Amino acid sequence: MSEPVAAVERAQILLVDDDATCCEAYSRVLRRAGFQVSVASEFRLALEILEADRPLDLLLIDIVMPGSVNGLALSRMARMRRKELKIVYVTGYTIPGVDREALGPILLKPIDDDRLVLEVERALGLSGQ
């Protein structure tokens, strides 16, 4: 796993996943890699964070979430509010009809720690790979 660098330490990530175990594991890995992480376990909390006047560089979001708003819909709302926001998706399911190339990075659960950090760094332009 990469060592934290100044750019990473300043990168702000919003992690949105309804699975508390995933939230705990992913946030621990990302913080250890030097990222600043905010966690939201549901749509309304994530939207509050997105609408707040605070820096966010990347949205790490589960595609399948309970309720009427899934991760794809929430990511569209996020992009309307913050056009520059980078997005990395995670899922534990095969989702028919999803255009993986159009969406961008989709990580399949369970996610290896190194892979998680690498994909976040790539999305933020911090990795040469």
C-alpha cells in the first residue's frame, strides 16, 4: 500500500454504504493511507454532507442501497451539486444493464485493502498506474 503523501492527506472522501462493517473497514484502510474520510450510512446523511459547504474530492459509494434512492441515483445528485467530484462505485452484486465503462471504476466486494487504495488514488489522479 502507498505511503501517505501531502496530496493524499488533503484528499477528502465521502464513503456511502449501508453496511456498517464495510464502512468501518473501508474508512480504516483509507485513513491509514492518509485520506480524510466522512461516512454516511444512508441517503439523507450523504445528501446533507454533499450540500454542506465543505471540501470533497471523491465519493466512494455502494450502488445497491435500501430505500428509494440507490447509489447510482445518489451519485447523479452528487454530480449535479459538485461537478468536479470524482466517483468510485462499490457493489457486492452483479447488476445487469449497468454500463461499467460509462460509470467509471466499480469495485466488487469484498475489496482487497491495496486495491481499494489504488483505485481511490487512480480516481484522484495520485497514482501513475
